[in-house]
Amino acid sequence: MNEVKAREEAASAGIPYSRPSWDEYFMEVSNTVAKRATCDRGRSGCVIVRDKRILVTGYVGSPIGLSHCDEVGHLFKKMIHEDGRTTTHCVRTVHAEQNAITQAARYGISLDNATLYCKMTPCRTCAMLIINCGIKRVVCEFRYHDGKESESMFAEAGVKIEYFNDEVLSYENQ
């Protein structure tokens, strides 16, 4: 589903402009929202939509009133996985999906039957929140290197997940 790339190639070949699909449009909005992110390790955004209308947006950033990575640096924690791998995560910020969902809760916006657009496969915690708030479709630009568990959870819960392309992203030093 790499419609953006196909449109860009068509434009460079002199083929007339075509409007973006709704999925392309909302993914572009998500990428614009990401420009507000405050952690250089994972600048990403999220848009939650229902019936072709934006309900709420979110980006990677610290909780309200707390310092941002861009201001004071990262707050790293090591995680030891069941298979013995050790990975490092910045825990100063809230994920874009979490920020969007909490904004909806704060302002009384139902996310039932909505579609969420984001940069990559949501993490396990975000996946649980997505499932519990009633979102039924997730559209990601990329796959996350550690996203298999989220994909399984979505399948079991009946949440459809789609990707713009199959490129797998991972964070540096993780």
C-alpha cells in the first residue's frame, strides 16, 4: 500500500496530479503532527479519525509540565527481555498514540470505531490502550522491529492493522 511513492513517481514522470487517498492524507497529517515531538530519538505523531474527520492528534512528548528530552536530554532505562537481550529505551516521553488517547479522554471524545494513523507498529502498551478504547483500525507507515506481539494482540481483538510499506524501523542503540 505504498500509494505515496507511486504518486511521487507518477509526478516525476509527468503524469497529472492525483488527489491523495484518505489514508495518504491522514498519514501526511500524522507526519506533520510529528514535527511537534520533543524527543529526537523517536519523533512521531498520531492522528485518530472517524468518518473522515480528525478527532484528536498526539505526538511524542513529556507529560504536561515536565522537561522534554530536547531540553534536558534523554532518560534511559535498560530492559532485559525473556530471551536475554538487553535494550535501552528513553522513558521521559509519552508515545504519540498514548498522547492522542489521553487527549481524547481529557476532552470527552469517544474513540469507538475510529482509525488511528501512526509512524510504526504501536508498542505493546499502546496496543492495549488502542484495543480498550475501541479503535478498530490502525494504519502505520512502517513496521516496528519489535511489533509482532502488538500485531498478535490486534488480530485476537479484531483490530485491523495495515502498513504503507514493509520497511522495518528500529531505534539507534536499542
